[in-house]
Amino acid sequence: MTETRPTFWKHVITVLGGTLGAQALPLAVAPLLTRLCTPSEMGAFSLWLGVVSVSAVAATLRMENAMILDHEPDQQRTCFRVVFYTATITALLVTTVALCARLAGNHALQRLSWPEVLTVGIGTWLTAATQTTLAYATSHGAFGKAARAKIWGAGTIALSQLVLLFVGANGSGLLAGQLIGLGAGLLSARLQLQPPSAPISLVPDAGQRAYLHRHAAFWRFSLPSNLLNAVVSQLPLFLIGLRHGAVAAGLYALTQRVLYAPVALLAASVLEVFKRQSVQEFQSVGHCTHAYRYTFKVLALLGLGPSLVLFAFSPTLFAWIFGENWRAAGELAQILAPLYFLNFIASPLSYVFFISGKQKIDLIWQVALFLMTATAFSAPGTLQQNVLWFTVGYSVLYLVYLHLSWQCSQNGMVTA
């Protein structure tokens, strides 16, 4: 049986409480951070964070999503062991590649400091481990504990960055504060949830290999699809930094952070509940059209107001809140507002590709998105023109994406 609407909203509010704290704290200190660091420093840190975000997707092989389907303790323990192993290997590889590329004089990595280059693997591992632990919480309906862990991690990041910048740490303060907060969030999650112990092995054993084979669709289709999605989300920042400089990258990074807040705040909260509800409906009736329609309406209503405000007033709001030096970031936000409204709706509903076993469709769409993004930001033009072309192309693809996800919600259950 699917969850009732009161139960749906009860879980959403619980997750929302944690996400609200996790997003409100960084946003609350952002006006102070933007006055303690330059757009160039923000741009360099955002490039590091972008590399970590992409690497963390590869580090999990997207196997944390299998945690929602497997509730048996032994299976979940195996999932943790698989992810911790792949995350460790990925962290070592990413650090080695970044170090060698920096020594070879790679233009993009020259914008990163040596501490940023040497810690990219640590950030990757901590992020991957946290994502997997929070997926474990979702599989057991432990939304409250997950919420508290998110708040603890985000609060530690915000406070650490603010204190370190205040004492003169400059761009290094942003990096150190992020790592401290990631560690604090992971520790909080594991202490509260008490997930199965998962020692890291030097070589995957038979149980781990069998688990990878059983859930092959996740690393065969979901991994490249989500990896492309992560690359696309960071690709504008990378290309802007290369073509228009670190200052422009810093402006876009602030825009991305502010516009992503409604998605992370509300849509991600709805997603955590939609995962359980849609799986339950698939298992009981063979489709999840009821959960899909209801969630679509909720997301559309929640996202409309903030998107309209950003579209109408973002340049003035950015200048007032973050300082006049950041008004140009508000102009970018004004262009991107319609896109982020569609993102707000489409992102949670994309989970139907996992539970319907249609990850291949999602992968094809992600390839099209990658090609469109690379084209939009590689074309000649000003920063504003590149962002406008990106917004138009991405919005059209999102409309296609919503249509495909609705079609998937009507299909019978296919093993993922």
C-alpha cells in the first residue's frame, strides 16, 4: 500500500526540517562570506567542490541507490563494503591524477592551490560515504536522524568557513571548513544510525562481486548517467572559468549556490519520501502513477513562487544581500530562474528511471544534455549569452525528460 497524504507530508516535513537547516545555515552566512572572500577565491573553491562532487558520483558506482531496494542487513552491509572499497580506490586515483596534472602544468588545475589539489580525494571519500549512510537512513525511514546529521554537517561547514575567513585564512578557509564539516556530518550520521560495520578489503570478495552483478544496472547505466549529470552540473563552472576567468566563475558559483537552494531545500526533501512511496506503489500495483502525479503537483506549487521572485528581482536582491560586487551574479540568476523551476520539478521525479529499470533511457538523455551544455558554453559570445543559450537548451530537454519519466511511471516493475 502507498502512503497516505498525511503520512507523505509528515515524512516530507521531517526531511524538510533537516534540509532547511542544512541549506539555511550556509545561506545565512553567505552574505558574510561574500564580504570576507573575493569572487576569484570563491571561484577557485567552487572548482574544487565541483571536482569532488563529480568524483563522489563515480566513487559510489550509484550502488547506494540499491540500499532502498535491499532491506536485509547482510545485503546492506555488503552494499557499504562495496561503496567504501570503490570510494577508497576512486579517492586515491583522483588525488594522483590531480597531482600529476598540476605538476604537468594543466591550465584548469593551475587555478587550484596545492592544498586543494592534495585534498580532492579526501573530499571525494567523505562525500561518498555520507551519501551512502544517508541512503541507509532512507531505506529504514529514519528521516529524523538523517535530518539531524545534515544540519550538523552543514552547520559545521558554515561556522568553520566563517571563522577561518575571519581570522585571515582566505581561500584556504573555504576548503578547510568544507572538509571539517564533511567529516562532522559523516560522524554524526554514523553515530545516530549505527549502520552495519563495513571493513575495507584490499580485493572485493565473492559476496561483493555477486552484489555488483545483481545490481549491474546501477553501475552500467545509472553510474554513467548520473556521472554525466554531475559533470553537466559543474561543466558550466569549468568552462566559464576557462573562457571568462576566475571572477566570472565566482559569480556563477554564487548564482548556482543560491538557485540550487530551493532544489536542495524542498525538492530533495520530497525526493526522499517519493523514493519509498513510488517503490511501494510499484511493488503493490506495478506502477507509480498516483505517486508521480501527486508529487508533480506538489513540486510545481512549491517551486513557482521562489522562481518568480528570482526572475523578477534577483539583481537587486543579490546586490543588497551579498554586496554590490555580486550584482552581476543576480543578473545570471535572472536568466537561469526558469531552468531551475523545471529542475526543481524534474529532479525528484527522475527516480522512476531507477525503480522501473529504465536507466538506459536516462543515460541517453544525459548524453544529449552533455552535448548541449558543451555547445552552449563553447559558442562565441558573452557570459550572459552563453548562460541564455544554456537555459533555453536545458529547458527544452527538461520538458522531454518529464515526458519520459511519466511514461516510465506507467510501466510494470522491472528489476533494477
